[in-house]
Amino acid sequence: MSEYILIVEDEERIARVLEIELESEGYRVAKAGNGLDALEMYRAGGIDLILLDVMLPGMSGIELLRKIRVNDSQISILLLTARGSIEDKVSGLDLGANDYITKPFVIEELLARVRAALRLRSLQMEQVISEPWLSVGNLKLNESTREVFRGNDTIDLTPREFDLLVYLLKNQRQVLGREQILSAVWGYDYFGDTNVIDVYIRYVRKKIDRASEPDLIHTVRGVGYVLKDSP
């Protein structure tokens, strides 16, 4: 399957030229004329690379970049900017842009940078697949090394907290009852109160859910808990 590229550009003439050139290279292409529409299209999924203009109506390219990078470090994002200042480039790169292209650009250079970014993404995805990582949003856990990260921050868990998080990650987006969690994590021969689940969920939440980022562990009233990257 060919890679799917989203062009976020409010100048229709430029967007159309990019669309034609990318489609001629075999890519699937979608277009958005503002940051809000682009965010919705990104959230719909399936996009491999975003060509993102910095100056956009509704939501700037930099703000859109920031929102995407909160939970997604994998998608390739190339900034398109009419500004040549060092400040703009540094700001974009610091927020997680993979590369930048200054307007006016030579189409051959842009296509070469697109190919390079997609190759790098493919290599990174292969590496992730080959390693024993479980992840949701920007939370990832390695069962072999028992490492846990939220973004770039290391999270220290007790053995029981680690086992609980592993079970939640392996069953993410599924609503899990307390008895179900108790049997899987504590064992069928555990005869304690199911309230221990609430206690340990609280412990894990305090360590992985932070005020500056979306909560990952959600309570389903009267049923149990679910781990997912959106409410």
C-alpha cells in the first residue's frame, strides 16, 4: 500500500501543485486548508506524513504540531514556511518536526525530503515491532527490561503495579471488571477483597497520568476500568 500524505496548506495553488506532484510519485494524498480541519483528518487515522504550513487560519501549524506530538512521536511532519528565520526553524524542530522546507522550494528537493522522512519512519516502525514494547499514546512499557516511559520520563513501578499495567496495556480499549483484573494479575487463588484493584489503580494512575497530558486510565462506573488514549 502506498503511503498516505496530508497536505496542510491554505494557499490552494500551492496545495494543488503539491497534490499533483505527490500523486505522480504514487502517494495517496489528502488536503486541508486550515489547522482545525487538519487535526480532525489526522485523528481519523491512517496518515503517514504531514506537509504542514506554519501560517494557517484557525490554528497555526506550530500549534497543530504541538497538539499532535503530545501523543504521537511516530508520524512524520515536515514544516512548510515562507519565513527563513532561524527562530521559526528552531521552534518547529524543538516541538518535534522531522524537517523544514522554506518557501519558495524546489519540488525535487521537497520530494527527496519526503522520501527520506518516510524511510526513517519505516525503519523506526520496524524497530518498534521487533522490540517487546507495549504502548498507548506516549506511554510505553518493555516487558523484557521492565522499563516504563511516559514521553521521555521514566516511571518506577512496583512489581504488582507493573503486572497490572501490563495487563491493562495488553487489553487496552477493553473495559475490564475488577474480578477479571483480580484473577489475571493476582491469580485465581487470591481470596482478598476486590477493593485492592481500586487501590492499585490509584497507585498506577498517580504515576502515569499527569495534569499536563491526557489521562490514560479511565473508570467505567459500576463496571471497572479501561486503558485508552482518549476519553
